[in-house]
Amino acid sequence: MDVDLIFKIAAIGILVSILNIVLSKSGREEMAMMTTLAGVVVVLLMVAKEIVNLFNTVKTLFGF
Amino acid sequence: MEAELFRIAVIGIVAAILAVIISEKKPELGLLLGLAFGIVVLVVAFSKAGAIIEVLEDTVSKAGIDGNLLVPVLKVTGMAYVTQFSVDACRDVGQNSIAGKVETVGKIMMLAVAVPIATSLIRIISSLI
């Protein structure tokens, strides 16, 4: 079971929000924005790979 | 099977709590976490569903029903699952209009797959008359 994925995403989320707070407090709003964007893109890539996996499972299972 | 269900139930609670924690600061990552949980759970569930479909095919062949009639039924079931997954994901993000469009497309495609069954039914009826 691929439970690691959930914890990985949770860790990235917490890390990104901490980095965001630190960078915002030190007055680097644009870098905080970039870290947020990078975090979202990384997680989106991970999720997209798994969505392809899920749809392939459905395809083979239901004989498309 | 039941051990897996308990595991998934626990993972669901953990994922929900983590999603709430993340959503406080980064709602978009919290939504992606929910999506990832859905994918993990569905992959587990579908890997178990193969046995059910095998039994279904076996029963159909034993009952002397044309095996080709089962294919569209299974196809429509799979399409319904995929459509529902996508619609739920869109609704979670709050894009109700996109969800509605995906739903409409899914309905039309499912109807297109199901039409051959309807025509074969009509053919059977007309051969009886």
C-alpha cells in the first residue's frame, strides 16, 4: 500500500508553510511565493503520476 | 480484506487530520492530500475487485448469456468510477461548474457505450415480432 505518499504530501505541506512563514517574516515575499509554487508543483506532479496509475488500474480491471 | 479495511479507516482519520493541519496555511496542498488519499484507497480497492469481476464473467458464461453483453456493463461501471472520482475532486476544490461539465461528458460517453446494448434489445424484440 502506498501510504508513504500521504505522509510525503503532509510533510511537504508543513515544510512549505513553515518556509513561507519564515520568508515572509524576513521580508522576502516573492521568495515565499516561489516556495509555495514549487511545493504545489512538486505535489501536483506526484499526485498526477498516481492518478495515471489509478486510471490504468481501472482500465485493465474493467476491460477498456 | 477486513484487515485492509481497518488499515484504510485508520489512514483516513490520519489523512483527514493532516489535511486540516495543512489547510490552515496552505489550502491547495490540503486538497491535494485528500486527492492522494483517494487515489491510494481506490487503487487498493480496485486491486481486490478483480476477483469479483472474474466471478461475474464465470457466472455469465455458465448461464449461457452472450459474453459480449457484459463488456459494456463493465465499461460503464469503470467510466462511472472515473467520472465520480474526477467530479468529487473538482467539487473539493470548489469548482462546481467544471465538476458539472465532467459529469455531463461522463453521462454522454456512458450513454454512447450503452447504446449497442439497447439496439441489440430492439433487434431481439423485432425478431420476436
